[in-house]
Amino acid sequence: MKEFIQHLEKLLELQPGELQAGTPLTDIASWDSMAAVGFLALADETYGKAVPPADIRKCKIVSDLAGLVGQS
């Protein structure tokens, strides 16, 4: 989970330690449609997972995203 959070912080241009597993996605100012597209690329390139975009819409917190790539 720690490595996933580090990747997500980099993707979202956040400082290390800003995100926690329980951080609501709605609390992340840089979490938008472009960030979601970036997450899809991250999932594919880093974790070898093809995540359906509809699954992202179901996510509420950072750990939900981690679960989509098998990092929960």
C-alpha cells in the first residue's frame, strides 16, 4: 500500500505523506478526470492491470483505488 500511495502522490503532484489509505478522493483537489486517466495509465504501466473506467467511479477513498490494482 505504501508504494501505491507514493505513486499516487507523484501522479497527483502531492507532497510525500499527504495521502493516507483512508483519504477521501473528494478531499484531493487534484483528483479530477485527468487524474483518473493518469490512474488508468499508472494501473496499466506499473501494475499490469487494465482497470475499467466505471470501476474508478465507484471508488471513495485512496484504498479503493489501491484495491483496483491489487495493492490493498
